[in-house]
Amino acid sequence: MLTGFGAGLAVIVAVKGLARYPELRDPRASEQFIIGTFVSVLWAVACAGTAVALVR
């Protein structure tokens, strides 16, 4: 996010999903994966936004 390559975030999420695909057959595991991924992405965007705001 800080380097301006937002598409890299999509690549990371896709690779993470492919790596955990066998585990995601369980509905509970897939729900935790989706929530965890959302929280991680939200946290990364918030940190990047804060860093950009501090630099400006």
C-alpha cells in the first residue's frame, strides 16, 4: 500500500486463499478465514493510511 501497488494486496490474498484451500472445506474454517483476512487487510490499510498522513 505504501509503494502504491494496491494490486499486490490482491495477489497476497489470492495466494493465501490457495495455500489454505484444503482447510477451507470446513464451513467454520472458511468463516474464520474470511473474517481474519478482512481484519488483516483493514489493519494494513489503516497503518498505510496513517503512515501516508504522517509523511504529508
